[in-house]
Amino acid sequence: MNAQKLLVKFVLPAIVTGAAQLIATEANAQVKIGTNPTVIDLNNNLEVEASTANRKTFINKTTGQVSIKDGTEGAAKVFTSDANGGGSWQAPGVQNTPVIVFERRAGTPFQNLPPEANNAITKINFTAEVIDKGNDYNSATDTFTVPADGTGYYQISGIFASQLQSHNLGASFFIYVNGTNRRPLAIGNSGPGAGITAGGNAIVHLNAGDLVDIRVTTTTDDVNLTLCQLDILFVSK
């Protein structure tokens, strides 16, 4: 009789309670791992909790959103890994790739170019800075220096115009890298009573520390540049 009373008083309630918990767990489909394994936020399906307070990974049962709280989280941060694969939230790096625009404006003294017959290849002098985002262009030497973290592909564009003359004119413009002709940028020709207008662009791969400038050769000794514009844009690693 005492055994029956014990069964009714203690064992059966425990079975009923356990069954109810099992049903509730299956209905809610919640899983908790780590610290406080029996306590889970009712809004989450899964929680993995560290022993350090307020640090856990969880999945919201309604939205499915995954949240990782490890003490490094913050607005607009990016989750990334270190060399060992350890993840953490980090602020994105500042975008600091080169953007350069220089020009020779109307009203400035002409740049007279010696003729090709004298084997002259002249560096173009851009007199006015419009944009130099990283201060990578030296206007004293008319040279762009690729920054230490700037190895990659660049778009280099140029527009050129010369003074009108009474005879034919011709000029060829080139991209020079470290003092060597890398490739043509533009070619311009004009008839009597006109001036040269030329423009072009090119994609070139440059390495950190490279020195870049624009040079020109001409067919006569009286090609006077009046307007020039140089754009250098970083486009890809």
C-alpha cells in the first residue's frame, strides 16, 4: 500500500511533468548549448552561450536572423576572421584608393613641345590640381606615385588640345611607368588653321612605388598645349 502511495505521489507526477516538458521541447524545437543549458530565450530556436556574460550566438525563431555577440559587435561592423580562423566584428577599412585629376587650364602659359625630329619625348606639365585624394601626385615633377597599398589596375585618361597653327600638326601621347614607355594613350592630328585635339584612356596594372607620368612627341616645333586633363582612377586589385 505504501508503495502504491509513493508511486501515485511522486513517480507519476514526475512522468507526467517529464512528458509535458518533452512535448513542449518538441513543439518549440529549441536547443541550448553551453552555459545555463536549461534556460533559453523564448524568441530563439538555438543558443550557444559562452561562460562570459552576454556573449552568445543565437537564431531568432521568427526571422531566422543569426546574431553573434562576442563583445566586438557594433553598428555597421563586418564579421571577419583572423589568420587562425577566429571570427570577430570589425569596422570596415577606410576606402583610400587613389583618385587623381590634374589639368592645364585655359589662360595659363602654353607648354611648347619640341619636335619628334629632335628625339624629344616631353613630360606634360599639369598646372592645376582638381582632386588628389591621397596626395599621391607630385605637381612639381608631374608624377603619380602608386601608394604602398595601391598595387592593382588603374584607368588612366587624358584629354589634350593645342594652339591653332597654319599648317599640319601631329602629336602622340604616352603613359610612362618608371621612366619607360608603357603604352600609347592618345594620338592627335590637325590640318592648317586648326589645333590638335586628342583623348584616350587605358587600363594598366601598377605596383606599389611605381612612378607614372604622361609624355608626348610631336611632328613640328610649334605644338603649344593649351588645355590638358589627366584622370587616374584605381579600379581593381
